[in-house]
Amino acid sequence: MRAAIQTTPRRQRGMTLIESMTAMTISSVLILGSIQIYTQARSTYRTTESIARMQENLRFSIDIIDENVRLAGYWGKSSSANAELRNGEAVTITCNGTNSTAWVLDTEVPNNNLINPISALQQVSDLPIEDCRGTNPRINSDVLIVRHASTDQEVLAHEDIIQIQTNGRLGSFFDNGILPEDAKVNSQIFNFAFSAYYVSNESKHDSDLPSLRRLSLVKNRIVNQEIISGVENLQIVFGIDRTGDGSIDMYINGDDVLDSDTIISTRLWLLVRSEQNGAGQGYFDARQYQTPDADLPLIDPKNDAANYPPTFRRMALSRTIVMRNQAN
């Protein structure tokens, strides 16, 4: 018999130092590349999310104001701004404990009982009630004031709620739950709606983040409500008919509107900034923003970092609203 042939197994050889170092180098390059891709993707996602949030805040803000402006001068049965409105039952409206009835009902200046449904002021400090000038208002940002009846007709009169009873030619405010005598015949009851929009330097979430706020009538007092954060500036101009031909002659600031002017349209301009600081991503806002107010300088973040920090992204939007109830 043949003797069995014995085979000696080959010795297993490991990786050499050079091969190990080469593999580690390639792995490190791949890992670093993956980290860089992840970082860029995360940065892109945050930027996209920030822009989307700005767009959402901008649309929400302007839609809220738009809806209210379209109702300006609506008085229920009478949609005419020339309806005669009276404070027949001597209602009282307070703001921080101060009687603000004349301002809210627009009776501080004799106007033949014709309430002003919409107006604008250049500064919150122009509001006549010192105790009702909002929370830390921004400079060079307008105040928009809107008055109208609510859209839903009330079946009953309610105590401690400012309501208006109108029969088409005459309306009376009351808050005692008892219908006024002078407008009882063929009348309707609506709650009275009042809003004064302005921009604050702070929000309830961040003392350094501006916000859109509103002084609003709740029952028989004015309350300060935050609508949304991120809004930096609000500007209002009115398209007015001064010649009586029913067409817009010019756009002017609210304090330039004459008693004889008819407001045909309202132009809103809003500037919104991101909630996140883009400094870590190397963002710098070098743009300039032109407001519709010709009396104001350009908003220039790179030269006005105190009011408009340049490391935040911004977006501006303008909307022109045709008045359903022409305001004189």
C-alpha cells in the first residue's frame, strides 16, 4: 500500500502595516465624507424649515388682518359707513382700568355720529390712551385700527358685552342687555368688534423676538393679544378717492387721510424674520427693504443691527385689499 501523503497547510498571513494604514485612511475619508454630507443635509433642512416657517407666519399674519379689514364698516343690516351710530345707552369700555370709550367708539372728535371704520397711525405712541399703548411697541411700525359689527347676528341682548342694534339707517351701542328705544323697529343685534394691530419688540416665547399683537375688544374691555411671533414691521397705506369719481387718486399714510376722502383700498406690508439665528450657518442679510411709506428710510439690516439683526433671514409681503364698505 502506498503511504499516505501528508500535506503541510500554508501559513496564514495577516495584513501588513501599510495595508492596515491604507484601509484606515480610506475608512476615515469615507466617514468624514458621510459626516460632511450629514452636516450639509441638516443645515439645508434647517434652512428650508426656517423659510417655510417664515412663509407660514407671513401668510397667517396677513390673512388675519385681511379678513378683519374686509369687514371694516360692516354694521349688520346697514353695510354703509354712513350709518348714524350712537352711544345711546352710555356704554363704558376700559383698557387697563382707564376709560377708553371715546377712542374705541371713535367719538373723541365730533364727527356727526359717523364712526370711522378703519384708520392707521404712524406710531403706537400716537394712540390717545397712554395706558393702552401695548407691550414694548416697535418704532417706525404702524398701527392699524379696524371697527365693524360681528358677522354673526345675535338673537338676544347680553349684559357686559358691547353690542350694536341697527335698523339700516340708525344704530345704537349698548352693554346693559336692554335694547335701545331709538333703533328698535325692524332692527338686528350684533356684537361690536374692535382691533388695533401693532408690532411689539418681544413675544411671549422670547423677549428678543418681535411679534404681531392686537388690542382687541373682549366684552367691555380692551385686552392685549399676541397673534404670532417673528413679525418685525407693519406698514399701512390707503388708496383714497379725493375727487369723487370712484377711482383711486393716490396712496397715502393714515394720518394724511382727510375727512372728505373715501378709502377705496387698504395696502398692507409686513416684514417677517426667522426665529432661528443664522449666524452659525454663515448667513448675513445684506438686502434693503423698501416700505410703502415714502416718509420712512429703507430698512437696512447691515446698518441697523440693533433693530434688524442681519444674521436672521427675512421675507416681506404686500397685499392690497379692496374695501367692501367704502370708508369716508
